[in-house]
Amino acid sequence: MSGYVKCNPGCKFFRCGKRALVIRPVRAFPNGRELLEKQREMYGDTPPLILYCRWANDVCIGYKCNYASCVKGAILPNGLCGLTLRQQRRRQRRSLEAELLREEEAELEIMSNMLKRRGYEYIE
């Protein structure tokens, strides 16, 4: 599942159910550098803005929070962003040969299952 993106509170579709998410510059917090490092550990390289949860008084934990939601309804249970998943699937176009091979394998599997039910064995 490489290439897929975890849900990020910096996304324009991310919403906090408690309405506690605040986005402020690093200099607005006395321990801003520490918060920025903690945030970068969770979400990778981010701009110098702190995604702060006023309810927990800490950096927003994003999809792990019970109050996290997506306007598009795209947060998956494992924390992946469904919007990026759709984009990845669209990019993965199958070639005609690969598609034919897959269909042929499916037909062979169906045929072997039918023969097994009748007590025969399929030999290639």
C-alpha cells in the first residue's frame, strides 16, 4: 500500500466534530518548535503551521481522534484518505493483455471447481 496517504488535518475536507481545530503559526505558541517537530513526526513534512486541538491542548492527532470527520466522507477505518485511494486506482489502468490473462485464469478456476464437484481433477 505504498503511495497511499493517511488522512491529514491540514486537508481542506477535514473537520473536527468538537470544532476545536485551530491552525496557527509556530510563533503563536511558546513551545512552537517542539509542537512542530511532534507534528512532523506524525504527518511528515508540513508547512510551519501548527494544527492544534484546543480540546486536548495538544497537536491534533487527525484520523485517530473520535471526532475527526471528512466533508467528503472519505476517511477509511485504517486512516487512509479515500480520495487519494480513488486517484491511485484511476492511475492503475490495466493493459489489454493483463486483462485477458486475468479473465482466462478466472475461467480456468471456475472450470476446475466444476470438475472437482463432480469428482474429477483438472489437469493442465
